[in-house]
Amino acid sequence: MTLDLTEMFEKARSSVTHLELRDTYGTGSAGYRAWREGVPVERIARYDYLSPWVNLIRTHVARGVSFRRARVVSEPVSDYIRYEHAITPAANLAGGEQVRWLPRPRAADLALPGSDFWQFDDGLVCFVFQTGDGEPAGHVISEEPAVVKLCVVAFEGVWERAVDHAEYTPV
């Protein structure tokens, strides 16, 4: 089964959370490559690949679904995290997502799953996997009560300690 976030977002009634635990993702993306070549973020933000995501999130936020994304990051941050932080206003905040950042040492005593995940209405969990290079490598969906609880507690623990995007400066 392929991961269809659009379909999962449509089924969400009140909330979608996303926990990111890696320091690099898809370094072959057009936006990241352009940023590495010195293209200003403002110009990258106008690339067509961002519009579908922003519009998708905006549609669901308008119908009352909250989107919260928490990123656990190593410091000093990787180049990819610098890029991700720079593009967040155009790629995430513009659609209505709330984004927070948590330096990894402040997450050391939290019980966290072994991979990134999306969670829908504090229920269904979709773990997403990446290769060592940050490319997509599959997913697993679970509604197992213990897994659901782990993810709710993990996300809320990170969210509570994390710094709002507007206040976080990558080190």
C-alpha cells in the first residue's frame, strides 16, 4: 500500500501531528539543491512544488483540523535542517501548520519511537521510514492501542518542551 497522506488528511476530524526525528531528508530535492547553490529562500518559496502542499494543508485547516509538526534536531544543526528552518514559513506556516523545534539534548529523557510518524486524531499512526540518505523507504500503519499511546505521549512531550518556529534560531 502506498502512503497517501492526502487521503489520510481528508479522514482527519480534528488533528494531525507529525514528529520528525532525523537531521536530513531527501537531499536530492530541487529546493534543497537550489538553496545549497545559493538561491534565496524567497525565490525557492515561489517554486511550484510548495504550492500543492500549502494548499492541501490550508484546505484542512480551514475545515478545523489542526496541524502540528515537531522537529527534534541535533545541534549544531545539519545543512539540511538550516534549509528546512529557512523554508518553514513558506512550506509549513503558510498553510497553517504550527511548527516547533526541540534540540536533541532536551529530548534525551523522552521515550520516542524509532522513526518519524504522522498521527491522526490521536489515533491512527503512520510511521514513515527513510534510507540513510533521507530518501523515502516505506511506511507502516498502526492502530494498536499501545503504539497509539506511545506516539501521543511522545509527541506531546516533545511539543511541550519545543521552541516555536518564530523563536528558534538554528545553532
